[in-house]
Amino acid sequence: MADDEENIPLMQKLMDNSFLLLFIGVLIPTVTYLIWGIMELVSIPLAQ
């Protein structure tokens, strides 16, 4: 029984963790849009 638990691949453990997948699914778009927004703000020319 202990051998079965040790032989579970890392990717399967990751995919079985629903909360981790939810966290990653929220984190990646948030960080992407945040970086995109900062790039847009930086690219706006300064007023004279």
C-alpha cells in the first residue's frame, strides 16, 4: 500500500489538487492583466 502512494507521479498529484488548480487559474490571468495594464500605462506619452 505504501509503494502505491510513493509511485504517484508529481503531475498527477498536481492535477488532483482542485484548490491548487483554482489558485493557478485565478493567479495567471490576474498577473497577466496586471502586467498588461502597467505596460499600457507606461506607454502613454507624457502631456506637455
